[in-house]
Amino acid sequence: MRATFSSDTVSLELTGPLQRLVGQGEVQLSASGGRLGELLAALVEHCPEAQEHLTSAAELRQASGPLPPGFLVVRDGTTVPARLETPVHPGEKLTLLSIISGG
Amino acid sequence: MNQPVVDKSLLKLTAEDRDRYAWQLDVRGLGESGQQKLKQASVLISRVGGLGSVVAYELAAAGVGRLILAHAGNVQPADLNRQILMTDDWVGKPRIESAARRLREFNPSIEIVAVGENLSAENADALVAQADLVVDAAPLFQERLAMNDAAERQGKPVIEAAMFEMEASLTVIHPPETPRFRELVPEVPVGWKRRFPVLGAISGTVACLAATEAIKLIADLGDPLKNKLLRMDLRRMEFQTIRLR
């Protein structure tokens, strides 16, 4: 997982249980795949513990379909479709917001 | 569980009410008509733990006329870092009794309906039917899904409040005006665990905001969090309002 920002990466903010599992609030991931599924597969490859919430990198690289339940994807303060095929763009920042339930 | 239907037009403000709520009657947009709406309202609170207990307390303080509390089980020592309606002398006894007792002591002029069960697919419809509005403060996604399903069937708004460690979130679900809860959470998330890290101050923070949303919805006051999710990172004391699409 690259620690510094570069223009060919996406900055992915993590929250809730996934942030706790990964141990970082924000990670830089390659945007080369151009799709959210590829981005999350890269996250799982760099931090295998994330598979507990996100399933395997192979499944995340599937062509299309919803993300595993329990996440909102936020770009510029607005949710975007939480789907594997959602486009991602180099240099942007996304938030993978874990839906929480504690009371 | 089923309660007799009350003619709400009979629930007028009394002189005692005007004394008790005098300082909030001055809130712009609330006034006597808003206070009357609060008095006539029934709110279901799913669990009165760390979050729901503070919601219940604030709604009792505000004069919501009828609070329906649903919470099973007995008070445990580990409840007492956050569940402020439970007391140390009540460990081993039903939580719902402790919660109802505390609220009745605090505001004897309101009605407390104490249900010693958690929300489930079996009882959700009957419980939601008794309320004008529901506040979801349950720790289990299964309960949240069951309650939202019932509320959607009955066209009732749900205030969705939740926390995890030092994060919290809040939104109002009232389809078709807003997304359905199942559009946000179609099923129990993968890898979700029953136990969550919790500080009582975090639960209480989001609970006060949830109670504020309940009061706003009942009294038709301000702009409720519809189609928006308030995200709170209290470790960094950062708040973000996310537009839901």
C-alpha cells in the first residue's frame, strides 16, 4: 500500500470496522483498473484482513454487481452507486463508508 | 402489547404543561402548537441502551406524550458505561423496568409503554403500528431491517441513529421521499460483529441529535435529515453531511 499520494492513485478513506481492521483511515491505491471493484481488490491484496468485510479480490474483480452489503461510496459529499463497475478516476478521493449499527 | 386508541384531540396542553415546558415554548417555530404536537405524539424507540436511553430521556424531557420502549434482557454490569436509564442497583433485573421507572420519575406527565422484547420480524408490525414515528437505536442489523420493513409498510418515518467506537451516523428514512433502508443496507453486512466498541458520550451525542430530529419531525420544525446522512467522526470532531442518491 503506497503511503504517499500520486496522480495515478485514488485516495480511499475507510471508516468504522473496516478502518479498524485495516489500521488506517486513508489508503492510496492504484486507479489503473478504472473501476471500484478493481480498487477494492487492490485494497484486499494489500490488506488481506479486509476480505472479512469485502470478500475476495477475485470476486471484487468481477465485471459488475453490487458491493458486499453494508457500504456507501461517497464522492465529493454525495453517494455514488456502490457497485463494482462504478468508475474511479486517478487523483480523486473516495470514501468507503461502513454502515454501522451500534447503539 | 396492543394499546387502546387514544383520542389525541383530548390531549390539550394544561397549565402544568405550560409551566413545565415554558422555556422551550419560546423556541422559534415550536410554540404552543408544536408542544401540542409533541404531547399528542407516540414514538417507538427500539432498544433503550446507550443510544436509545438518551433519546428516550430527551423526548421525555421535551414532553412527547407517549414513549413505547422495546428492550429485552436484564441489566448487566457492562451496560452501565452508557445505558443511563439503568442503575447499579438494578443489575440482574429487567432493563425495561429500570428504563420505565427512571423515565416515569423524570416526567410523570407522559405515558411510558414498556415492552420487554427486542424488535423482530414477528413483533415489528404490531409495535410500529402504535407509533407515529420510530427511532432505531438497535445494535443488531436484523432488528434494524425488521423495523424499517415494518415502518415502510406502514408509511412511518424512521430515525436511523448508530455509532461505532468514536464514529456515529444519523439519517431519516421515509420512503418514497427518501431511499429505503434496504437500499442502504440490503442485508446484514458481511463480517459484521455483534460486539462494538462504545463510549457512552459518543452514544449520547448521536442520541441527542436523533432526539432533535424526532422533535423536528413531530413538530414540523426546521429541516429534517431526509436524503442526507450526517456522519460524525468524534475522534477528530468532524461532521459531514452526505447527500444520499
